[in-house]
Amino acid sequence: MGFNEFKNRNISEDYVTVQEDNYPKTSWEVFKQVISRSVKGELFVGLKITFGIMTRALFKGEMATVQYPKEKLPIGPRYRAVHKLLRLLESGEERCIGCGLCEKICIANCIRMETKIDENSRKVATQYTINMGRCIFCGYCAEVCPELAIVHGGRYENASEQRAHFSLKEDILTSADGLGAQLEFDGFGSVSKDADKKIKKTPLSY
């Protein structure tokens, strides 16, 4: 193959140029082409579907869209969203024992905690922050926690105007008033469903 033949890439005789001679040349031909393409059956089929959905939405109340944020779609039970710090159901104290395993295992390096010994000689976390801007929601912190203190809840709305709002302990800690609505997650150390039936009176030795 010579150099000129190499530069000419259209060396095959089997090429067919699509619609080479069908382009409209006058305004009347453009108008006829638009009309011929618009009056096909596909257009009316699409309009039929659109008007059917609009009629059901206006007169039958069958809305196809979700009116967010007034309406929200259900979330799966295993959905992992914004973290939650849980409390003990018996005393209301925080479950976190300040072991620091969640901070060490975090691959995004977004968890920070400071601990101290309280008046009850119990190690507690004085500051516990999670940078939601860095968190990848892998779930390692919840899996490694020996006390089920940190879990992933169902709250997925964490938009804010300031980055400082992404890491406040007060936002993810269960309030003392809302302890009755706290959901228990299955796992090591969690309260079983038949825990009340298993409670027995302590036998006395006298």
C-alpha cells in the first residue's frame, strides 16, 4: 500500500452514505419533512400515555410523584444512614465505654473522641464527633463496637449550611426523653425481644 492510499481511509467501495440526497433544499421541503415526521403514530402514543397519567393525577388523585419532604419513600430495614449513639435502657446512661475501637478502625479517619472518668468511676466519652463530610458509611464502627453504642440509623437528611453541623454529638445521641422510642438493633449485647419473660426473682438464701 502506497502512502497516498494509506492516507485515503475510504478505500472500500462498500461504504453507503445515509441520506446523502434526502436533505431538504427549500423551505417547503423542510416543512413537509417536519410534518411527515410529526404525524407518525409514535407521537400520538406518547401523548396518550402522558394525558392518561395527567388525567389520573388530576381527577383520581393518583399522583406519580412523591411530594418530598411531606412524603417520603420507605427505607429498607438494613439501610445504613446517619449514625446514632444509643443509651442503656435500664439507667439511661450512654452505652459508649470510650474504648476507642471505632476511632481506630475508621478507614476514613473521621471519628474523634475524648474520654474521662466520671464521678461513678465509669469511663465516658466527653467529646464524640463524626465528620460526615469524610464518612463513607462503611459500617465498620458499628460492627466493631462491643456495646452496640454506635449504630447506623435511618436518617439520611444531613444537609447543612456549615460543616460544623456534620459532626455534633448532640445530633446523633439519643435524648433522655426519647429513650422509649429508641430502636434496638440485633447483635451481640442487644436486648432480646423476650427479655421481660426471662427476668426472674432473685432467690434469697434465708
